[in-house]
Amino acid sequence: MGLLGEVLLLPFAPVRGSAWVIGQLLSEAERQYYDPAVVRAELARLEEQLEAGEIDEEEFDRREDELLDRLETASRTGARTDDGTTR
């Protein structure tokens, strides 16, 4: 395709750039969502809420299952922490 292809696709450059940015944002959001340190902190907060009586046992169990699923997904995919190490 070469030069001719680049010239023909030039009008779509902003769309391609936007798609790249959206992809980068999505990757970063997923990295933060599955970060084991973040999930563990959320588990600790959840337990504090249960002990303080802010949530009931049923809500705790439901949310704990969701967080443990995230933690399991992170360990299977080799999620990295903020310092770049794998947990």
C-alpha cells in the first residue's frame, strides 16, 4: 500500500488517533481494576464496613465474591502492580 495508502487514509488519521487513545485508556482502567493491591484494599474496606454495621452479611458476601473473582482474574492474567512487579 505504501505512500498511496497513507495519502488515501490521511482523512481518517484523527479517528485512528482517537481509537489509539481510547485503547490506551481502556488498558489503564483494566490494569487499575485488576491490580491486586487495589482489590486487597477494597476487601479490607469491605470488612470494615461489615464490622461497623454499614452493610449486612448478605451484601458483604456478594461484594466479597466479586472482589475475589477480580483477584483470581488478576492472578491468572499476571496483573502487575503500580511498581511494575507481578503479584
